[in-house]
Amino acid sequence: MKEVSRHTLLSHLLLLSGLAATLCTASANAALDRVGDFALLDDSGEFHQLSRYRHRKALALMAYDASCADMDSKVTSYAELGKRFEEQGIDFVLLDSLDLGRSAAQSLDLPLPLLEDDGQLVSETLGIAHAGEVLVMNPERLSVYYRGDSSESLAVALTEVVAGTLADTVSVSIQGCDIDYSVKNQHMKSPPDYATEVAPIVINNCLDCHVQGGVGPFAIDSYIMLLGWSPMIREVLLNKRMPPMQIDPYVGHTDSARGVSKQDLQTLIHWIDAGAPQGEFELDPLEEHAVKASRWVLGEPDYIVQGPAHAIPSTGVLDYYYNNVDLPFTEDKWVRAVQYRAGDTSVLHHLITFVTGPEEDFWGTERDSTSTSRRFVAGYIPGKDNVYEYPDGVGVLIPAGQRLSMQFHYVTNGQSTVDQTELGLYFSDEPLQQEQRVQAVGTRFVLPPDTPEFPMSASHLFDEDVVITGLRARMNFRGKKMRFEVESPDGAIQNLLSVPAYN
């Protein structure tokens, strides 16, 4: 075997190490900057999520500030580029980095959708520093093709994106109005306190579901648990997966929809970005938070409906369970309030109960009509008290001899269990003035394949005065968004509720 001196061997090793370093550096340079997924509503209430543009080649985004002197000219040239590249697979939007608000944004009459960055959290995350700054992003890989101004450099980069030849993130210096991140700067100097500021937000917004035995996939029951899940929490807040079933806050009014306020979002995200400091406390608020015991909130019910015992396997996708429950009432009963008590909250996805005749099943008159009025008792939804008190003088009538028909939807969670849910009924001593009924409105339709957006509508004409006390958007797996509106006899249209991204 040929002898090799230690000096020669070291030289070879250094040469190989240098070559490896060169290759690694070249590989690292030939890469695109990354961004996190995010979601925002625009000034018309439409939902935009970066990853939902993955069927397109790119999404271009320009930071907008109406107070900048040259903003109009920048938007005009940017919008012209949008017309040029739209058919080539690139969409263009604006980003309201100053949090103008819906009415102010709509008054601007801009040529492109203006995404409402409430609290400036998306602008912060994207690292936008100036009004007029443009980012061109790959929605599928969540990477950045271009960061800079709207000059000819942008057009050149877009051409390369369309051709598929852009390998590195193109960065171009930009001059423009500085974006003021006052809240972020304040929190950078003095991060939010875990015990007094962050934990109360989590308790008020998360712990209905994220508790031991709850429907949430993990429990947030201590500082350590919150710290461990903080990257995931940050992600799902910015892409609006959480809280579930968010509505457009500018449409209608409701006090039962879920949502985290702008101020609370800023506090929580900035705390996570600061490294989630523990701070000082004697007792951990999340550990001390008492999970609500299963109890009858309104006192002992007048009648308790014992649901059937359903054995739930540990794995698999389950069909809905349908059960009819006979009632012993020999006279009409007016229900003024109800409460569900779930047997196992970790598997019960939802439960719906109707009053039905002796010969009817759960679907009742909906089997023969897509627009029918029915006696709907209430629905069980995870993460709430599931106590329903009807308005004064209003209730649900259960005629003598009728029964309840229930639909159960379960999800498996890796452990077999048995669920037996109870429904407590609270009666009125006297007949109530008005009966609450649910009006089913829908049409039968066929979804065509390969159609990302398939609009359909349904309506119902009321022939008498009604009071609308609630609206329920039900779309399951196929629905993307839903809007409710009412048209008065004089032709005036009022928007009642908008669910921009059904999840």
C-alpha cells in the first residue's frame, strides 16, 4: 500500500473540505427565501390565503399606504403589470399595511383587491419596510421570487417566473414611505407578560376545546405546553385556521362567532416572536384554570333525554348515526331552553336534534322539499357550553305524541370509547307567544369536476312577518364560503352574515 504522509493527507482533507464548503455555499445561494402561509380578507370581504393560490404560478403583493405622495402612480404601473401577467398565471393584490379599515379602504376605489392586514401582523411577518414594496411569492412552495420596487426589475423577474428560470430570490433596493410598526416596536422593548397578558387570552379563546379530554388535538394546560405549541399556534392564527368558523366582522352582527381581537393577536404573536418569555408568577394561570365541570348550567332540567350509547372505535371514518327518541308527553310542551351534556367531548363532532312526527325520520319534510320549515331544537357544537335560552316569549313547541330525531357525527381519536350524550329540556309553564322554527333553504345540484369556484344560490320567500334570530352555514367538506342576505319588499338588500372561508 502506498504510504501517504500526514501532511499530504491533511492537504487532501482540507481540499475536500474546501470543495464541500464551496458546493454547500453554491447550493445555499441557489435558493429562494421562504415565507410562512398567511390569510387575510380583502376590502370586499373575499378571503385570500397564500397557499390557496398554489394552482397559479405566483402571487404578487404590494404594500399600500394612501398617504405616500407617489402611491397612486406606483399602484397604476403595478396594476398594468397585473393585466399583462394575469393570463400567464400570476395574480396581483395590494396589502393594507396601515390597517385602514373596510369603509376607508372601499372609498379609495383601487384597481386591485386590498388585503386588510389587521394589526400589521402579515406585513411584519413578510418583513415589509416601505410602502410600494413588492413581493412575488410561490404559493406552492411558500418562497419569495422577488422583493423590491415596481420598476422594470419587477417585470423582468415576472418574465423569468413565467419561464420557470428564476432560481434565486431577486432583491432590489426600494425608496418609499417607512411603515410604522408602533405596537411591534413597543412589544420589542417590553414583551407582553405571560401571566397577566398572554395566559388570559389563551384561557378566553382556546380552552373551551384545548383541554384534557376536549375536542382539541392537544391541551394547553401550562406554560410549558403553550411554549411547546407556540410555533403551531402562530401558524394557525396567521393563516386563520384558528379559531374555527370565522366570519367577516364587517357584515351583520353576532355575539356568538369566534374570533381573536386585533389587540390580542398582536399580544400573542409578539410574545411568541420574543421567544415566549416565562416571566414571573407564583401560580401558572393555565394550570390554575379550572376546566368547567359537566353540569346543568340552568339547574336541573324539567326532562332529561338520554341519548343512545354509541361505541366509537379507535380509528376509521364513521358514518352519521341516526336515532329516534320517543317522548312520554301526553300534552304539548313549550321548550324555553335546552342544554347538551356530551358523554365524550373528544369524539363528538356535532349533534343535531329535530322534533318529528311518529312516522317521520330525522330528515322529516326535507326528504320531499329543499325549502321547508321545521321544529329545530338545537345543535351541539364542540367548545361551547351548549346552553340555548330562546328569546323572551319564544320557544320550540313539542306537540303531544311527537318525538325527537337526532343526528350524531363522531370522529375517532386513537382510543375506543363510548359516548352517551344527554339533552336537558326546560319547559315554560305557559304557552309562549312565538314559536321558533328553522327554515331550510337549499337546492339540489351537481358539482362539476375541476372547478375551483362553483357558485350556487337558494332563496325562500316569506309570506308573513318573521324575526330572524340566527343563521347556520352548513357546507361540510365541499363548501368554501357562504353569504346570507335579505331583500325587503322595497328591493333594499341587507347583508346578514358572511363566512368567507368555511372550515
